Amino acid sequence: MRYHSTAGRRDYMKMLELEQAKAGATIFHDLDEVIASPTAAWKRPWWVRWVDKPTVEIDWDNMQRFDGRKMQQVSWAKYVGEDVAKRLTQLRDKRMKQWILENKSGYTLRDRAMLLAGAQAGSVGTSFLGFWRGSSEMSRLQTPESSTGTYVQVKDPFQPRPLSPEEWGIPRWQGSPEENARMIQAVMRHFGADQVGFLELDEHIRKLVYSFDARDGKALEFEDVDQAYETDNKRVIPERARWVIVFSVQMSDELIKRYAGKAPTALSSSTVGLAYAQGRNISDRLQTFLYVLGYQGLMGTWYNGLAIAPALGVMAGLGELSRLNKLISPEYGPLQRIFKVITDLPLTSTKPIDAGIMRFCRTCKKCAEACPAKALSMETEPSWEVVGPWNNPGHRAYFQDGPRCRNWWSVSTVGCSTCLAVCPFSRKDKSFVHKLVQPTLSLTPLLNGFFTRMHTFFGYGQAREPESWWELNLPPHGINSVRGTQLE
Amino acid sequence: MWWFLYGLVTGAGGMRLIMWVIQENVTVGWYVWLLGALALLLGTLTAQHYFASLQELEPKAARRGLLVMGVPALILAGVASWLFLTS
């Protein structure tokens, strides 16, 4: 890929180098590098600064690979006790039925149906290696009638196996890391991803990959092999798979704000399930895309599998860590889910960002105040001390009480996302006020307290009547997919 | 489109006012122009926030915006008009 530049290029590059050096950012040596850089295609507001270190402090020496089995979603019963977990699960099941029969707003049968249906990922499952390599029982019959001629029929005719370049008898895709990054960004947007960043799996980032996978407890190991493989007790990532593609899928603010009091509803939670289902579909498409190009794409077998998604998102500059102990991006706030695929396709890393979000969280405690489980930190300063084994030490954060959060999921019957709904960054962006506030808090923390109070005064983040959602006429998935693109 | 029409009407109105002041040789203090410009700016921002908030499905934010920005805009416009008419 070449871009032709014009006269004055040398002077321009000199100027650019100086400006970039001042900002402590990447130095480009050529205009082609500037244009081919993944951040060139990533249209972000002017007040989002690319920085060398994320706004969350990290002590890499004290960070170990986290055992995914310790996360509260997996080990909840262990943390609160089997009896409590059983009682809460029974309560959830009883309430689900009771609220449907009572026609309780936000928990009616149609709300529950929407929650369950949205979380369906269709016929796509999740596979570390790719769905077509998951079973040895798959028959491998050539299908000349295939419309593209690049598939091999497998057992399920609706899940044909793609052909790799090797099988097809052609050379695999070759591109520079910059070209590859641009290509992946473009194709991921097409598949439905919102933001896409990249990381090199260096000694630090490798610590963000679980030591043991979250749901099935398989060991995640790095080995000097060409191809990734999986056994009954481990998943092996080849040393050559040195890059991670991190991407986000937006959630609908109109849905997430359909909570009742401080409790989420089936309706508000349905956007969470939908985003996870979309993430699985997009990851599956990405795996296939990489396989057809001749590369490996390794994904989590569960939405929280393989690696710590928010941490990767922070390091790749999708957003900043926050009081939610989740990622908040300048464009979509906390209304997104983060996904990751490890690959051997060489890519250029994107950098962390500073948009004043973590600083804002020090003043604003709206999420912690609204948390019905009181699971979020009310401390002004982030801490190095973890709350429990469900947290991973080694970074200075607002660690949450995971089991308390998980308990509430059962009480509410639908999980919880109240903290996301009340966050000042969960907003649309039509009023000039938002365009004034975000650059200001990015540049100075002086007005953060005032902005928090005004957020309350203006009624942003307030719960909306659940049933009114059914009368709205919203865009697909209830999101603004144009935000942060060339078409904005 | 609406903002384009708003710009045309406001621009034409402003031009007409300035021409009238020159033609009639009316003396208007600089602070009157400043107050008028501030009232117009605040009023414009209020209108933008109001209609944008309704689009955002945030009716409370729209109403509160009228209160926080619209009332000061009206007061400023009233003071500027009074000073203009008595100059």
C-alpha cells in the first residue's frame, strides 16, 4: 500500500516529528507511515491524547497472570458459600416466574423473551481454534457447488469449513504490520465491531492472558509450536502468535436506562446479552477471515475467557479504566463490551489514551452510590490493595467486591448494569453541552465536581419507564454506529 | 437545514439593525452591543440544547437547559433591549 505525498514533505515530516516528540508519542519517519498507521483511520475527538502509559498505574513486576477460575462469575458459589448460592439461585428462579405472572414492568414475558433471544449467537459457537477445527468427526467433503468455492462441507451444512490458502494451493496473505492493522480495522467495522485496537503480546501484555481459562479451567500455555492446539486440559498459544486484536461492541443507552429504582430489568439487561452475542459472532468471523488469509485467530471459548478484556482494551487505547473497574471510552462511555482474539498476523500496536476519564472518576462516585449491591469502591483514590481473590493485583484501581455484585444478579434475576446506566459518560452527543464538557474534563479536573452535579440536575442517567421503550423507533441495535467514523 | 435558516434570519436581522443605527445616527454604547451579542449567543445555545436534548430523548435535560441558560439569555436580552431603546 503506497500513498503519494506532495512537495514540502521533508519539512512537514520534520515538523510532525517535533510535535510528536513533544507529546511523547510515536515518531513517524515518513508520510506513508503516518497514513498507514492504525490510528490514522481511527477518527477520535481532538481531546483524546495517545500516551505511552495508561492512566491506570501498573506495577508489572508485581502482576502475575490471573487464574480465570477465580473470577466471581465462575467461583461465586465458592466465595459466598454453596448454601447462599443455592438459596439465591432458587430466589431468582421463583422471582422470574412470579414477576412474569404479575406482569411487572420491565420483567414481563416479552421483556424476558427479548433478554434471552438477544443473547443467542445463532448457530455460531465459541472455539479457541475455530469452530471448524473443534471436532474430528467433521466430514471433509468438497462442495463444488459452494457459491464461493472456498469452503469444505462439514457435518452441519450451515457451518461449512473455510479453506486455508495452503489447502487452496495459493500463497498466504502478506502485508506490513501497518497494512494488516488497517485491513483488520476495516473488516472488523464491517463485521460489526465499533472500536478496534492492537497489542503486541510482549512480556507485560502476556500477563493479561489468564493462566487458567475461566469457565472450563483449562491451562493456557505458550509453546514454541507452529500451530495452536487444544487438549483435554490445556490450550496452547504458539509463541509466534504475538498479537492481540481487541475490539468493542456498543450497547444501547436507551435500553440500559430502562432500570427500575436501582434494579436492572430484563429489558435493560437485554442489550448486554445482545452485545455479547454480537461479540461472539464477530470473533467467529474474524477467526474465519484470518484462517482464509493463512493465519491463526484464537478466541476465548467464553465471553470472559482467554484474557482480561478491559485490561487489554485499556492498553490498546480503546478507553480508560474507571471506578466501575471496567473500561470507559471517550466515544461510548461504559456502554460497550470488549472482546479479544490472539493472532500470528503481524500488527502495529495502538497506544493507551488519556481523555481525563480516570481523573473524573476520582470526583464522581455516581456509579458506586447507585450500586444496589454496594459492590463498588467509594474511595476517592484508587488502591493497590485488592478486595479479594477475584481481583488481579498489580495495578492501582477501584477494585470491586465481585461476589456482592454477583449476589445481586440473582436477586434482580437479570444480572445488573445499573452502574453503567448512571455513569455520566453514558450519553448521546447531540447537545453542545456534551461537546463542551468532555474536552474540558480531558484538559482539566477543576470542573469535575460541577459537571457531576450538573449531570444530576439535568436528569441524565435517570431511570426511564421500561414499558415506554416498546414505543420507540430506534436505529439497529439502538446504537449510534456512525459515532467515531468518517461518516460522523 | 433549520440552523442554516436560523443563520440567514439572524444575520439579515443583525445587518438590518446595524444599518438602521447608522442611518438614523443613533448612539449605542459598546456594552449594549456586547450584552446583545451575549444574549444572542446564550439564546442560540439554549435553543440548540433544547432541541438536541429532545432528540436525545432527554426531556428533563431540555427543560433544565431552558432554566439554566434560557432565563439568563432572556434577562440579558431584556437589559440590552432596554438600554438600546433608551439610548
